[in-house]
Amino acid sequence: MPANPAQLLANSPEYTVSELSSALKRTVEDTYGHVRVRGEISGFRGPHASGHCYFALKDESAKIEAVIWKGVHGRMRFKPQEGLEVIATGKLTTYPGSSKYQIVIEAIEPAGIGALMALMEERKRKLAAEGLFDEARKQLLPWLPEVIGVVTSPTGAVIRDILHRLEDRFPRRVLVWPVRVQGEGSAEQIAAAIDGFNALPDGGPIPRPDLLIVARGGGSLEDLWSFNEEIVVRAAAGSMIPLISAVGHETDVTLIDFAADQRAPTPTAAAEMAVPVRSDLAVKISNLAARALVAWKRGHDDRRAELRSAARALPGAGELLAIPRQTLDNAAAALPRALRASTHLHHRRFTRISGGLTLRVLRAQVTHAKQSVAATGARLTHSAQVVLRHRRDRFAGLVVRLRASRLANVQTQRDRLARDNERTRRLAERARRALVTLLQRHEARITHSGQLLAALSYRGVLARGFALVRDDAGQAVRSATAVGSGARLTLEFTDGKVNVTSDTDQTVATSSNPPRSNPTSEPKPISRRRATKPADQGSLF
């Protein structure tokens, strides 16, 4: 007869939920381990508050959950974005908390050139909307820079091409900031180099460049991807030093080309844009010098001809001085007559004035002046008296006001002193009460402390019939083994101290406070042998 299925199931091993989840987790991880999965990113909303990233990878018919830990996400060259088709490398595992399997991504890369181009176009639209590619913000290149800063790899052929081209055209001082131009961390190094050149101070030990060249040789879109990163584009757009982008060949286009102040098809072309040709400048300067000399000679000849023409048109010295000479002769002829007429006129005026200056007129004028002085003196005296009277009245009023103010001030000070005395009396009474209260508190505290000291003192124990054993140093002896033969000890009782000596054969005791003798009893002899102690009493030694 076949067995009952229920009985067969009852004989199956029993698992807890955690045991079953752990078994499934080990099975999935051991079977698949590291895998590469191609799919489209779905549900990506940026890093979580913890820094981890949670999203899903999907295709036409399936979806798998994915997670990127915080440390891995910070080291990634390509960051995940919503809708981007990628190839993810990671470890397949399960999440027991929700009974699902997921992939823990360790590396991620776009799935082909199409995905990179889509990502680049989307990033280009985003940065263009921010105004990083506007022509209005681009700077003009300096005509002949003194120092040129180059951001490139120090081991590639690019730096040699730039230096060789500059040497041929116009040698300039070149500062090279070595960076990685592809691979992990290259974008951060390029951005740091651009910011580092801009941070150099003017007049510092390292000269600040007048022009920057960011250069790299040709390569695939993946190789040039570092120059499409946002950090590099923003650093190029924010550079205060004019910047030339020379990345790849003429057909290669990166986002830094749009943010740079000038784009060069090749690094060699960037060197040609940076400086002019020195020989051409020398020829041009020679031509300009020859033209300047010819123009100066022609102008000199023209000015000489104009001077000769002007000299022919000017009159002679005799013609220029004829009219002034005639005017001078006429004035010299009329001068004697004018002097006689002026003298006669002044004489008549003096005669008319001197006729009125008689002795009577002078006396009348003196008398009138004396009267004016006397009147003025009388007015001055009267004015002084009036002013003195006014001042006297004013001072009298001020004296009255001063007396009233002094009386009021005295009364105010008396009232203030009375208030202060009353306040002092109240404060003294409060201080007396506070002092009495404080003394009572201290007295109660001292009494309590004395009672506590009496309760905790060892003298209370001595009063109950115990003794305290001390050695020569005054330290308490707590064990009989600590006492050697012949040791001098002190026994402290409640009513005094006894000095004793420890001996294996005899015990001699001398009392500093001898006990009172009992007149009714005779003293007992001291035994040479050690007295036997009761069974329930310990030995002092």
C-alpha cells in the first residue's frame, strides 16, 4: 500500500525562514558569483541619504534590482543615470528582508557608443541651459603671452609637439601641470589642474600663466570621455585665464570644446593659436620701421616747404616797425604840452583848496571835534552806568535763585540721608537676623558632625571592652603573624595606654596608667608561662 503523502511531508526536514533564506543566498552566490548584466537603468533617483544607490536594470521582458554601495559609487568613472543602457559588473545575491534577488554592482559602463553619445548629448543640453557655452562669456586670447600653462600628460607626444611648435614660432615660458588624460580619476586631475593654475597669485614664486592649453591626442570616444565630465567642463568655464581646448583630432568633439574660450583642432594648432610667428613679426616690424622713416622724411620736407612759403609771405622788419615808430614820434612831440597843461591844472586845484584852509576854519573844526568827543564820552558814561545797573540786577536775581536752590538742595540731601539711614537700619536688622540664622545652622551642623564623629570613632568600640594594638611606628596591628619576638607594642584602652613586649617564653607588661589596686584582694603573681586562652577568644599576638 503506498505511503500517505501527508506522512511523507511530515518526515521532511523543517527549516526556519532565516535558515531557508540563508540557504537560498548561499546557493545563488555560489552558483553565479560575479556576472555582467546588460540593461537599461530604471527608477534611479540619485544617491540615497546614506550615499548608496538603489535602482533596477530591465530589458524588454525582465527586471532585476540593483544596488551600488557608497564607496563604490564615489570611485565610479561613469555615474548611473535614468534611462541609460549600461553593462553592470557585480555579484548576484539575495535580500532576505524582502525575499528578492539583486545584483551588487562593482563597476558600470555604457553599453556601446550609442549610449555614450546619448549621455553626452543630454549633458550638453543641461550645461548649455546653464549658460556655460554662451559666446558672451568667452574671453579673448592674449596676443603674446609671457607664460603658457599646459594641462596634459607629461609622457605623451602632445607636450613635445606643443613645445616644438612654440620653439619654431615664438619661444615662450611653458608651465606643465602633469595629469592623467584617460582612465579613473583623470577628470578630477584635469579639473584640479585648471583650478590650480587659476589659484596661482600674481607676482608669486611660480608665475601665473597668461594662457592655458588643455591638450590630448586622438582616441576613441571612451578614451576622450574624461573631457566630457561635468567637473572638467565647469572648471574650464570658470577659468579666469583664457583657455584653449586641444583635445583629439579635428573630427573629435568633446564638451570642453564648447566651454573653452577657443577650440583648436589639434595640440599643434593650439600652439599656433597661442603665439604669432617671430620671423613674420620681425619682417612686419622692419616694414613698419621703414614706412615710419619714409613718412617722417616726407613730413619733414613738407614742413620745410611750408616754412619757406610762410617766410616769403611775412613783411620785413622795417615795415613791421614803421607804424609803431611814427606813433612814438607823435607821442614824444605831444608830451611837453601835456606836461605843462597837467601842471597848470594841478596848480589851480591846489590854490582853490588852500584858500579854504584858514586859521578860523581850523579852530572851528577843532572845537567841533572837542564837542563830539565830549558828547561821545557822556554817552559812554551813561551806557556804562546802564550796563552796570543791568548786571547788578541780574546778579541780585541770581543770588536769590542760588539761595533758593541751596535750601532745596539741602532739604533734598536731608531727605536722601534719612532714606539711606532707614535703609541701612533695615539692612542691618536683616543682616543680624541672617547672622543669627547662619550661626544656628552652623551650630546644628557642628553638633550633628560631633554626634556622627562620636558614632563613627573607634573610641566607642574601645568603651565596649576592646583594645587597639599599635607597633613602634604607631601603626595598627591587624594580625598576630605581623608581631615578631621582642616586638614593642602599645595597647590602647578606653581609659589609657599600656606598653607591652612580645616574647615567646614570657610576657612583660608595663602600664602607663596603672590599674587601681583592689584593697580587698591580694595581687596575683605573674606566671612565667603563657596563659592558656579560652577556645572562643583569639590571641592578641
